[in-house]
Amino acid sequence: MHSDYLAHDAIGLAELVRTREVSARELIDVAISRTEAVNPAINAVVLKDYDAARQRASRDDAARSANGTGASSANGTDTAAAHAALAGVPFLIKDLGAPVAGLRMAMGSRHYRHFIPTEDAPVVTLAKAAGLNIFAKTSTSELGQMPYTEPELFGACRNPWNLDHTPGGSSGGAAAAVAAGIVPLAHASDGGGSIRIPASCCGLFGLKPSRGRVPRVAPPGPGELGIDLAVSRSVRDSALLLDLLSGNAERPSGAPGTFLGATREPCKPLTIAYVTEPMLAPSLSADALAALDDAARLAASLGHRLEPVSLGIDFAAVRHAFLTLWSVSAEDLVLNAERITGRKPVRQEFEIATWAIAHIGRKLGEQGLPAALDEQRRITERLTDLLNRYDVLLCATLAGAPIKIGEMQPTSVERMQMRAVTTMPLEPLMKKMLLEASNKAFAWAGCTELFNLSGQPAMSVPLYWNARGLPIGVQFAARAGGDATLLRLAAQLETARPWFDKRPPLMNARR
């Protein structure tokens, strides 16, 4: 079953279950075996719920068997799940922002490490209704703050393509697990690039849907930056999951008008705005530019018309607006954590960078919030105008290849500055620290935040690997609500330049 499991995406595995070629219990046993084989190397899974998943799979198998003989299940919910679109497919939930009732949600933080939610998030409820079998949770940077996944609580998560490098963040555990063959797709969320960044780092497909497309835990954070979906090995898996999470679950799978249906439709020639600006990064590396040039040539060969475009956006204003919104969200999760956990937050239970950004949110973010929201509206209007003239925008996902583990960790001097701003909350000191810290992060991961601010759909597509064998995705964005346009294009690119069978050596590990 090992080679068969890796040969199928989630839709393929669900079909094997539906036709009784394999049982849900067999699938979950393989997924667990894969986890035990590769997780010691990549550290992607941080909470295991194996026994419950095995029991769930056995119940679903029994419900399918009973239904097939005309009998009725004693539990209608089991019967429905057993025959859902992705019934029996093993699934991982990111350990951040998507609570699963009864399972710890540490969010990479010492403060939250004993927090056990009592209710499922909407995305979890919908995933369960789709038949997905949640058996573990994946690592994230603390509270999703960083574009890499190295929480002090759990240790660094590593990239299956090269264990010395990051899988990105904050959904790094999800991407590492998919790239290593634990599951064909895994839940991920994106508030500043956290689906697209790890997808780029791990050679996967990652779509950030349009704002509001997928229901989230209310209330939304300031600016409504975040949204849930997945990282996946195939485009059609993400498309079907988007159907199942966004209200198309009752429509026939792949029917016209669905997102899965869009992947089966021809992609008409598109007019593509080709952007080589580094956005919040100071410059793009040779690798990132090579990946962009390669994608542009491929798109042109498929009949699309590309036009070089300058976005005409004040990126200093973009940076300030994003950091303001980000810091206010950090303040809520850190300094107001007691409303969630019932315990007063203390410095020792948070990483110093997280603690510092939360204090900046309290001191500077709240007073700057109205101006940041105004700037967000201006950015959205500018991108809306641009994408009313073009079908799609092509730009970099990251400014370079996956960085090495530890490369972006705060230095001793930076840690000293961070401690200083929490004990002496002086505005000049805070502004200096925030500028220097953000310069460091945006130098590599400064190309995705724009589309969280605008709320437009954006995706990272794995078309390029550099000379060292590291994947480098490219990013496409569309107008608000244009998710289907991106999925048609992604499916066309996937057909022209297949990536499903490109596997890191670690993927071949056996238990």
C-alpha cells in the first residue's frame, strides 16, 4: 500500500475507498505509519490522535458496508461521513486558529500548550462533513507570527527537500507533511502568505482563496487578513476542498460552476500583468527572477498574453499598514490571552519576538489602526483597478529559495532590543525595532502580504526547482471572487509542467 498511497492524491484515495479497493482503516494505518517514519526527521506533526482516527475509520467502513447491503447505520452522521466526497482520506489540521473540540491547540506557544477547545472551528466541522479523517495536528510558528516554522515549544520544522532548510511558515508543518508523503493535502491558513510561502518552499500547490470565501471563527481580526484552505500535491484536491468548505458541498462533485469543475474546463487565453517588482523585499534573488522568467515563458507558450506592469503602489505605506494590523492581532492573542485560556499571560510563556510585537500593537498599533484601514482600502482600490484591466497578475511568491533553519532567528542584540521595548515602551525605540525586524523578514518573505490586504485570491504554483534542487514557486493573483480563474490556469500549468511525481528523497522513506 506504501507506493499506491503516494501515487494518489486525496480524490484518488477517496475513490479507492468508494470502490472498496481499500478501506478507510487501511488508509489511516498507512498515514500513521508514514508519520512515524518521516516525522522524526521533519518534526511536522506536534499532536497525534491516532486511536480516535482508527476508530473513526473502522466505524466509517462498517457504515459503508451496512449501507451497501441495504442496512441502516445506527448513527446517521457516520453514514453521511462514510459516503462524503473525501470519505476515508487521512487529514491534518494546522495547530493554529482552527480549534478541534477535545484536542489541544498550542499554536506553537507555551502559554497555550494546555488549552483544549470545546468546539470545532467552522472549517473543522466542514472538513469532518467532507469525510476527512483528522488524525494529527501540524506545527506552526508561535501564533503564526513568522514566515518560518521554528517554535521554541516544539523545535524547528524541516523541509523534506533539504533538512537544513525551512519549509516556510506559518503553515510549515502542513507543507512539510504533504511534501514528505504523510498526506496528499493538509489544512493551512494564510494571514500574510502562510499558505503560499510554505507551498513555494516545499514544491506544492497553495491557493489563498478570496476574502470571506471560507467561514472562519468569529470575529475576524483587524483588516480580515486571514483565510483557511490547504496545501496540496494536486490542483484538483485544493479545488474540491474549496468547494466543500465554501458552500458547494451539496452540488455534484465537479459540476459546472464548482471549483473542481473549473479545473476540468479549458483555460481561455488570459491577459497577464507581469510584475517583477520585489514589493516589500529590497530585491528579488537570481533564483526568484529565474522562476518568474520560466513561468512567464511557459504561460506565453500556452497562449496567454503577458504585459510587464509596475504596480504603482507605495510599498512603504503597504508595509506600515500590514505591520499595524499584524501587531494589533498579536496584541489580542498575547496580551489578551486570558479571555481564551483563563490564565494571565506572562513573559516567560511567549517568545521574545512575539511578546515584543504584542506590546508594539498595544502602544502603536491601536492608535494607528484607523490610518492602516484607510491605507488598506486604497491598496485594495488600486489592485481592483489593475485587475479590472488584466485577468491575472504574475509575481514572485518569495524573494528567494527556502532559507536555512535559524537564518532569521533574532540575534542576541535584537533580543536585547525586543526586551527593551517591552520594559521601556518608548515610541522611537519601538519604531526602530519594528523597522529592523520587518526588514529582516520582508527581505525574504515580502511578496505575499499585498493580497492579504486586498483580499484577492492568490496562489503559489510549483513550476521551478533551482540548481540545488530546492523548489521556488511563483505567484498568480486574480480579482476578488476570481478563484475559479486561478484554478483553471493552475490546472493548465499542472498539465503542461506536471509536478505531482516530483518527490524529495525523504518521501520514499518506509516504515
